[in-house]
Amino acid sequence: MSATKIGVLLVNLGTPDQPTTTAIKRYLHQFLTDPRVIDLPRWQWLPLLNLIILPKRAPRVAKLYQQIWQAEGSPLLAISQQQKIALQQRFNSQQQNVVVELAMTYGNPSITAALTKLYQAKVERIILLPLYPQYSSTTTASVLDAFYKALQQQRCILPFDVIFSYHNHPLYIAALAKTVAQSKQADEHLLISFHGIPVRYQQEGDYYPEHCQQTADALAQQLNLSNDQWTLSYQSRFGKEEWLQPYTDETLLSLPKRNIKKVVVICPGFAADCLETLEEIAQENKRYFLQAGGESYRYIPALNANSDHIELLYQLIDEKLS
């Protein structure tokens, strides 16, 4: 057992506290005012956000959250808590002097609150793990911004390490492949859907699309799929700007025209199921596909708190401990 007490901080995107218009407006305001997410000039963006987008979008998003809300609250938060508990138990089983905390970039629990708990536990070093397999300036970098800001506010001088990505880690690919193999039928086409970003971000140097392609290629190779048995696409575009293509919704509309009428979908960029998977992929896009002539459509859940995923997270952190 190490004499040095290590703090592990898991960070995911975030979630509203309740599925209400007020709570979602508060959450979306924090999310959409992050310049990493929307980099338009503030004078141009803030009036548009506050006067048009939030009043229209918050009530609509509230209805979507109400469809997936659980007794434990937001699925993302409930699953993330399960991940934290399981990972802590994994370290405890090895008698490792590690304290695991959970935070969200937007909403609660905040990074500041999680850091306070780690300080109170008297950790001597922190390992930061953003729960984004593929690096992007819109996600991982936002975690880093918020983490650095919290460190400065609390005048923390503890040493820390960051796990920037794990898009092609063998255990990650193996865990994804196992979930697909357990679910996919031989006659089903595999759609690998990632969250999109504006094309302009890629042109400015964000290598997120490269990470997504590498993940998809490695997954297809692990499953021994030929090129005509799987497709990569990008979901969740927002606004009028061009985003990474092909778009997931348009892809699903086109597949039946190519006589691909049975589809199974996986979203490897999400470490935990959330609105974008449980509603957008599992419900909304299923309707698109079936209405376009598809016959069978299934969504493969995220890795969530399954044992292979916890082992992956454990190994990612353990590699930083040595």
C-alpha cells in the first residue's frame, strides 16, 4: 500500500439538477457560455443566447429530460456515481491509498466541491480523468479550464497528472467490442455514432475527428467487420454552422435506400448514458430510421459502470501511479 495518498477526480460534462425549465435554463446557460463550446464573440452570442435560444430551447429540452429521468435523478449523474463507487472499491480491493471523487464541468457536483473533498481527505497528489475517450477542445479542454480555475481559486499547489484521452487503449476497444459482440446479430449493420463538433474547430487544429476515426477503425478491426458492415457518423449538431459529417440522422435516413434495414448503434464517445444517447439515439433516431423503411433498430448502451469499463478506468489511473 502506497504511503502517498492519491486523489482521483473523474469529470463528465454535466446535467441539470431537475428536469424543469428553470433548472435546464440554468444548466444550459453555464454550458453555452463556455467559450470552448461556443467561441463566438460575447457581444454577438450572449444576446442571442439569453433572448432567443434559452427561452425556446429550455422548455423543449425539459420535456426530453422528463422522458429519461429516473428515480435516482439524471441518468448521467446516477451512472457516474455508480462508476465512482465501483472504482473506489476496485482501488480498495488492492489496498491502494486512493480517494475517488466525481465532478461535472457544468452543474453539480462542481469541480470546486470535489476538490474540497480531496483536500479534506489530505491527498498529496491528484490524477484528473476527464471521461471523454476522444480528446476535444470542446470537452477535455473545458475540463482542464475549469480544473485550473478551481485550483487557482483555492490556491492549491498539489502536483497533478491528467489523462488526456484513451481513444485507442486496448482495454477500451476490447470493452466496446465485447458489448457489440454480445448484442449484434450477423445481419445487422453497425453504426458508430460520435458527438459532433463544428468543422471549423477541426480546421483550427482540434484532432477529435482523428481520435473518433481511430476508435471506430480499431473497434471494427477487433470485431472483424468488413468496410460494408459498419459506418461512422456524428450526432447532436447545433445551430446553422457546418458540423462533422456524415450526420447520424441523415445517415439513418439513407441506409434503407441502400437496402440496409437492420441497424445496431453504439456511441463510443459517451462514458455514461445521457440525454444524447437515451433520447436522441435510442428514441428520436430510431423513429427516423423506421419511418425511412428500416425494419430493426437497437441501441447498445454505453459502457456505464460495467466491470470491463471500471477495469479500464482503474488501469488508466494505475498507469499514472507507477
